[in-house]
Amino acid sequence: MTSGNTSKEELEFHLEHYLAAVAEHLMTQGAAVSHVHSCGPYATADGYDFPDIEGALFFTPRFSRQVGGLTSVDLHWEGTSGWCLGDTNHPEFPQGARWLGDGLLPEPERVAAFMDTYRLNPGQAGSTERPYYRSEGSDFPALIERLAAYVPSPSSLDYEPGRRFLNARDKVYLGRVLTALTPQGTDLIEEVPLRTSELNALLTLLEYAEAAAGTLGPDGFAGLLADDLEGRRRSGYDAVDRHRSALVEAADRQKRIEDHRRNQGNQES
């Protein structure tokens, strides 16, 4: 148990919901979040004692390389100081990190803006001066009360924070795939030279994506794209019009979504 009869599990549960809310907003802005993690107070056998709580959003290696040229980066939340961003491979991290400095629990939109600024110009994002908003290991009930605003109803499908993150990721990527496959204006034909080995690997990765994706994600499109690519291999330009099942499915699904929204609007009016 922690201070104030607040359990480590209760702290981690509430914090992870806040992290999931931030992650969802970041993903809608194009960030490739791989997972979120929260960690409450603990002690190790060798005598190390961590009396507070912290959390992090982790990104894919490719996205990390795109963020300020770093090889490893995560968006870190400290229970005393809020959000910071920096090279997590640095032996003294979070020293040298940039701190958001906008309160302990800023809105997800504010965290996303911090990330956007860092990607454009790390030196203009936040400050290197670490802020402090509460004492380490103190008043956990008050912290949970603030975090409770991000916890959905127990009857919600998103009540378990890990499932909430996975559902959000699935829905965000489904939306991004639909947007990509229903472009506005001319849909140009790209020339992308591929070795046979690379195309075969790409088809295998699409098969993996179809098998591993969650129920709310774009798993069906992985299979359709694989079929289209397989049908086009060693064919001429006209093959792009003969093998376009992913484009057709995306257009049909987008139309159903728009019709549903239109019907909802008519009912509300």
C-alpha cells in the first residue's frame, strides 16, 4: 500500500487512463505510439526505493528517429513534474530533457502541441528547467481524484486501460487507412522499384498485420492490399485499375460512414 491507503495498482490504473487519452490524441496527429506504461511506488531487493508514480508513452523506432534525430525517445510523465521529452538512451535521462512546464496534468491537446513543437525545433519546446508541482510520494488520493476525470464508466469497453489504448490505436489507424485510400483529387501512380525479396517481405508483413490486428482496426485492408499488390506484380500500368479491391472497399466504407453521420444529423435536428 502507498500513503493514504492508496494502492500501487489503483495509482497505475488511473494514470494509465490519462496516458491512453494523451496517446490517442497524439496518434490522431500522426505520432506512432507503440504502447503506454505506468509505474507506481516500488522497492527492490537491493534497497532501491521509488516512492512515487511515473509513466511514459513509447514510440516506434522509426518515429523516434524522426523526432529531433533521436535514436530513442519517449514522452515521459513524472508524478512531481509532469511531462518531458528527450533521448531515453542518455544515461542521465531525464537530465537534458525538455519539460512541458504546463502543470502536472495538462490536457492531451497541450501535450500534443508540445510534441509538435519538439519535432519542428527541439530548442523551442518547453524548457530544460524541471518544474515541481507536488512533493514526491505525497497526497496520492488527491492525485487519483484529478486522474479520475480520464477514467470511463465501468460498463465501457474501454474501462481496462490497456484495452482502451489498443481500441484507440485500432480506430485511429483505421481512419488513417480510409483517408489514405479515399484521396481528394488525382490519385497518381507512383513508381517504386522493389526487389522480389522486398515485395515478398511486404506481402508477409501485410499478412501478419491482417492476422494480428485488433477487431476495430484496419486488418481487412491489409489482406486487400496484399491481394492487389500480388495481382499487379509483373503487370503493366493497367493492372492498377484491374486490381484495386482496397480502394473500392475504402470508398464503400467511407460512404457508409458519411451516410450514418448524415442520418444521425437528421435525427438530432
